[in-house]
Amino acid sequence: MAGPRVEVDGSIMEGGGQILRVSTALSCLLGLPLRVQKIRAGRSTPGLSSGGWKSKIKVLTRPQHLSGLEMIRDLCDGQLEGAEIGSTEITFTPEKIKGGIHTADTKTAGSVCLLMQVSMPCVLFAASPSELHLKGGTNAEMAPQIDYTVMVFKPIVEKFGFVFNCDIKTRGYYPKGGGEVIVRMSPVKQLNPVNLTDRGCVTKIYGRAFVAGVLPFKVAKDMAAAAVRCIRKEIRDLYVNIQPVQEPKDQAFGNGNGIIIIAETSTGCLFAGSSLGKRGVNADKVGIEAAEMLLANLRHGGTVDEYLQDQLIVFMALANGVSRIKTGPVTLHTQTAIHFAEQIAKAKFIVKKSEDEEDAAKDTYIIECQGIGMTNPNL
């Protein structure tokens, strides 16, 4: 089934784990052998490693990219060479994608959400239903929090015409990880294109502020209260409902705190702001950081927030028809995903400034994609 080998330069644009995630997922889906060279050449420690830029985090989440690559290999019984810590080149030869139960474990606080990102498009085109057991950090730095994945990513990505179930068994935090999430989904014949260009107006703002382990419940209440105060300064006419939560002892591993706030619009758009606590950072600051991120995402006039942009690109590329999403400034992650979706999948993207009158004064763009109409060969 192997076609000609696709050659990818791992040092360009985002120059990090995202190039590996997008290129190996597309290689697996399309049955194209892949070589990625100069992996993370632009980063302070080149080679296969962490999920982050900070040197301290780098050492602890090193296996993150590795577990993603190994998971893709296992999903399709492929061959993977060069996949070890510090490696600057990998080659991957995919075979047929199979369903069933698959486990991936970062053995650290490496993000389960990034594992989900890389594997989900692949298992949609498997021969039978899949159950993914993903282990690592659920609420970790430098990656979406699992709450974002469930509350924002899930309802929007399901517009492409599939559903998945995400069961959070245990939450895991930096630096230990120890979280586990089980994702269940059935394959599809094809993905539908989406049109997310009508923003609507904000109708609801809600969220959760959590503490786990030894942290006092007061921290959750303080994060929530500070976030509400910050949002009220800008949005006065909506009730802001942020629930403080103490994670049950048997459902959380280690200590952590954080907050996620969601804004929902009349047309079903979802935006988020989130933040994680760190040692020595007071609770108010964590709450305010999340609130300010949400408000910034609401100012640009797009229909998706800056973190959802790049997560939708692969699905747009695979869909059967033209998809359009309206965004704020196009992020480097999104530009990177588009570049590799064009290079590997041969999808066609056009990014242009939004011409709608209400967007005139804003930095708003339309990302349009002619998808390749990928068809599941097994169904």
C-alpha cells in the first residue's frame, strides 16, 4: 500500500511536536511512508522530547512526542524508526488502521489531549470501533486541558459528522501525570465539511475552578471570584457561573489547581480561557489570567478561539467538500497545520481577511479549505 516517501522538514514554522503530530497522522491516514528530519531544530533542546519550551518542563515531559508516535504506529501496525529521546529524524511506514483497544502512556505529565489530537483522525478511518486508553497529564501546561477538549473541542469537532465519548477516569497534573482518559468512537465513511462563520452574540458564560490533592478549597473559590470580577468589568449583562470544585481524592492523582471559563453564543460557538496554578502564584492571578484570555478571544470576532483553530485543520483537510471557519489572528500552529495538510494530504487552503462589515475594525480571517473527501476503505 506504500506510496512514495513524504519528506518533511521538522525545523520550519512551529518546529516542534505539532509537525510530528500532523505529519504522522496524515501519513497514517493516507498510507504514505514518511520521513521527518531536523526535528525540533529550532528549539533549545533539539530532537524528540518534551511537550513544552520551558527547560524545567522539558526534562519531565520528554516522552510526550514519543508516546504519540508509538500510538500512531500501534493504531496501524506500522514501522517506526528513530523514535527515541533526542532523535532528530524519524521514518514511519504505515499499514492498515485497525480499531479495538489501544493504550498510550506518556509515563509523565505529557498531555493526554495531545495524544487524542494525533490519534482521533486516524481511528475515524479504522475498520471497527476504537477505545483509546490515554495516560498522562489531563490538566498540564503547554497543551489543552481535558476540560477544554470535552467542553469546547468535542461539540465543535462533532459538526464534521461523528461522535465520540470521553470518560475522565483520573485527573493527573504536572509534574507527576498519572491521569487516565478513555475515548470511545466508531469509524465513519466520510467527514462532512463545516461552515463556522456566524458568530452570533454571547448568551452564557460558565466554567469550573478546581483544586486537587492538598490544596485548600478556598483556592478554587478565590480563582472563581477573581475571574468573575474581571469578566464583569467588560460584560455586565450576563450571569457568570463559575463553579468551584474539589476534585474527589479517588479521581485525581497528585496536587493541582486551575480554571476554565467558557463563553457560548446564540449560534453555538464556544470560546474558552483557562489557566493552571503554579507554585507561588496566587489564586486571584490564575483566575484573572483565564478571564483575560477569554475576553481576548471574544474581541476578535471569530467563531473559534485561538486554541481550536489548529485542531480543526486536519478535519477540514479530510472532509468531503468546502469548509470555512472565521478566526481571529491565524496562529503559528494553524499556519503549520495548513502547510503540512497541503503538502501531505494535498488539500487546498485559502486564508483571507474577513470582508464582513462587523469585522472591518478587527483582525478577523476566513480559513477556507477544499477537503480531499477522504473515504474509509474499510466501510
